[in-house]
Amino acid sequence: MSSPENLGQTQPISVLVVDDDAELCAQLGGLFGAYGMTTQTAGEFAAAVEMVRASNPDAVVLDRWLGTTDSVPLIGRLRAVTQAPILVLTGQADEADRIIALELGADDVMTKPTSGREIVARLRAQLRRYFSNRDTGQPPEAPGWRADAQRRQVFTPAGEIVPLTAAEFDLLATLGGDPGVPVSRAALTERVLRRQLHHEDRSIDNLVYQVRKKLHPYGAHAMVATVRNQGYASAIPLTRE
């Protein structure tokens, strides 16, 4: 086992473990403690968000399922309050599920069961990048996306205007206004296109495709992520002005 270290930080690394399995939380706490890290635990997602706000941990280890709650579509709520690495543990090996978690703001996804040494190694790798970016003033995700409701324009963190149609603006404003919350195709059709969704209607999907093309040059594809069986969600907060 490696000797305890803190990756060059003056304080011990703090990790928030979000899992409703008390035994697993204890196991991870012991594992991280052996590597010189401190651990907090939360059994519910809402409690995890409040703990992140209150204690600002250096990393979050998030279980995919918290009881019957799928935490992956909610990752954007965590990402809205922290830029710390988020590592998702999941029992589902489906590649599409892993990709969705990454698109919605996770930094890494690991399929259970896995070794404790690999969890620590993956977490350290993410922490090294996080601390390096933080110390150089470069956040790992570019915050500061803004929506001007009156002018119906979306601005990048650098102040550039993303060229959008009215419907494209409404789509981003709907998803980015509540990051991490999936919105169904039917609801988006009503809110954005102002009509009901009909059978075989692919208008929203086509609109999403066009918006993603326009966001691609800005590296903001995660602003419109597909959540299987639920619709679309954003991992990037969009501040309204």
C-alpha cells in the first residue's frame, strides 16, 4: 500500500461518499483513511448537495443508485455547486450508461465490483488534474454560461454569442436553467415548440442535433445530454440575466 499523501495540498484530502449502503460507506471510509484522506458520507442526494455547499470536499464518490433514485441524471445539481472530481460507482456495465454519466458531469465512472486500489488510483488521477487546474486558475469545466432572456441570446464564458434560433435558445434556457434535471421529449415539445408531441415526431431530436452542432466549437456538448428513457438534461448551469 502506498504511504499516505495529500497530493501537495496543505490539508488532508476530503472525500464525500454518497451511498445509502452504510457498510460500503464504512469500507470506503477505511480505504480512503489508509491513504491519508478524510471522509464524509451522505445517504441521500439532497443531503449530498447540502454537504458539498457546506464543506466543499475535494472529491465526491457517488453511487449510481440511492435506493430507488438514479443519481446520474442529478449529477448536474452537484456540478452546479462544485468543480471537484465526481467519480460514479455503478453496477451497470452498459457503455451507454457510462457515457451518459460522463456527459452529465461525472469525471470518471467505475463498474462494481472493483478493487479498492483502483478506486484510489482513479481518484488520485482526477485529483491531480483538479488541483493543477485550480492552482493555475483554470477550472476543469468552464463556468459562466449566461442567457439573456430579453435579447434571447446565450453567451459563452468568454463572452461570445452562440448563434441560435428562437427555438434553440428556448431549448437551452429550459435545460440549462435547472441543470441535472431530465426533461422529457413531450415536455420539451410543449415548452419549446408550443405544441403536443405526436407519434413518430422527431422535431425535438432534430433540434437537439442542431444545437449540439452549434455548441461543439465551444466544448459545451454536455449542455444537452441524452438521459435514456427520460429525455434530455444539461450538466452546465445557464445563468439567466
